[in-house]
Amino acid sequence: EDKVVQSPLSLVVHEGDTVTLNCSYEVTNFRSLLWYKQEKKAPTFLFMLTSSGIEKKSGRLSSILDKKELFSILNITATQTGDSAVYLCARNQGGKLIFGQGTELSVKP
Amino acid sequence: DTGVSQNPRHKITKRGQNVTFRCDPISEHNRLYWYRQTLGQGPEFLTYFQNEAQLEKSRLLSDRFSAERPKGSFSTLEIQRTEQGDSAMYLCASSPPTGWETQYFGPGTRLLVL
């Protein structure tokens, strides 16, 4: 089954830094790509991207999808310790979500 | 709290025993999904329902696993003759009829098979 690959697998930054998390995939025909945040519990929804080149933004978080190059990025500006979590991306393939391995972000004070 | 709920939150069992987990989706959500997550990995799809109908099952779902959603509301996931490799977090998610692509996850049931 086509994979979703996230990079880096882990990242340690200091408060105030800006981070970019990457998500690449292989299939060209899918409905949407989603980002979730997971903090020792269930994943919580962040963004759903369906169109290439259109940025979604929520506070300090933003995300964009490039369907031509088959990747998405999640940006977090002015990071805070509360942003420490695993960030998961997933593509929606006919209803089921195919997840990447996740990027573990640690924000140090 | 009107989110997805799962019970129990934790389960410890001995190898060979049967276990059953329950998931209550968000009200009015007609789609319900089960995933399994092991340490350091993203969730892996197991199966999903639209109303009562089980529409897809993963190859990961061996014959020892069975899921039901008899009335189109809550769902149960049963694992028979548990093995140590079944130890994982079992996550349930639901999505509404409109905007079904966004899935909302419950807190999960953490299973430990000794």
C-alpha cells in the first residue's frame, strides 16, 4: 500500500522558533490530506487540505498542499511548550486514513 | 462532553483471553472507524462502518478480530484469543454525513496482553 512519509521523525526546538514539518506521499489520486496533533492521547484535528497551493491557517499554525510534487508542510511559528506533541499527517483514501509515522516535536522553554 | 467516547480506557488481559471494546461516536455521525496504534507509529486502519454496514476491512484484521455496529450507533471491537502482539492503543473515530472526510478521534483503549 502506498506510504505516507513524514520528516523529520523528531525535532527539538526552543520556544519562539519556527518549525516546518514535512509530509510526502506517493499516490496522485486521493481526496484530501489531513494533519492531526497527538499529545499522549487521541489525535486532534488541525487541517484538511484538498486543493493544491491554498494555505490553511489557524493562529500560529499553517499548512499547504502541493499535489504536483506530492507533499504537504505544516508550519508552526513562535513555538510554545504547549506545541510539544506528535504531529501526524494522513491522506484520505476512500474513507480510510493512511497515516505517516508522525513527527515528534519537543519545544524547550 | 459530546466527543467520541471509548470504554474501557485501559485493559490488561492474559494471552488467550477474549476482550471487547466499545466506541460511542459523536451524535449524528454515521461513519465510524477503528484504528490500531503501536508505540512510535501512526494509527493503522482496521475497519469502518457507514451506519450498520461494514464497508471495508484491513488485511490487518485477522479472523480473531471482529467488529460490529448493529444499530448504526455504537460499535464494538472484539479480539478473540489475544496474543502479545495485539498490545496496542485501539482508536475509534467518527465522521458526519456532510464533511465525512474529517474524522474525530476518541481517547482510545490501551490494551496490554501479558
